[in-house]
Amino acid sequence: MARAPGKTGSNCESQVRAARQIQHRRGFYNAHIPSNQLRKLCALIDAGERTLEMAVRRMGLSARAHDRILKVARTIADLTGLERVEAKHVAEAVQYRSLDRNYWS
């Protein structure tokens, strides 16, 4: 994740530490969320659900890619301290997925 203008390294570090604490309290770090817990722990607001559905359809993503995007979006929401995953978190996660696909293809 690129550092936002005006953010110091220590601010980013404290943000990451706080997100890791949130994940620890949940019982799983986001990369290790079991598939049967994914929908519960990565609850999307309606707009987030629509954003993800549209990305899956347009990009032809697999179920595995869908789940990975959800986990990344959950992490982005954790970094901002939000309980629910919003459409902007999903959109950012999809962008990272697009960059990854473009880089490796």
C-alpha cells in the first residue's frame, strides 16, 4: 500500500499495528480466514456487494480470486478502522488485483 501524502512512517506503522490487533481479536489474520467464515468476517455493504459482483463478471474472475479480493478489501477496511467493508475498499482491492494480473500476464 502506498503511503498517503503527509503520512509519516510511524503513522503507517501504528495503523498496521492497529489492523493486526483487530485481526488477532477476530481469531484470524485476513489471509487465513477459512472459507466458511469469509462472508461473516468480510461483511459487505450493498454497494460493496455490487462492486464485487461487477468486477467478477467483467474481469472473469474465479471463485478463488473473488475470495482473495474479499480478504484484501477486509484488510483495507481494517486499516481504516471500519467494521464493515465498503464499496471503496472493494474497488481498491480490485485495482490491486488488476495491477497483479497486468504485471504477471
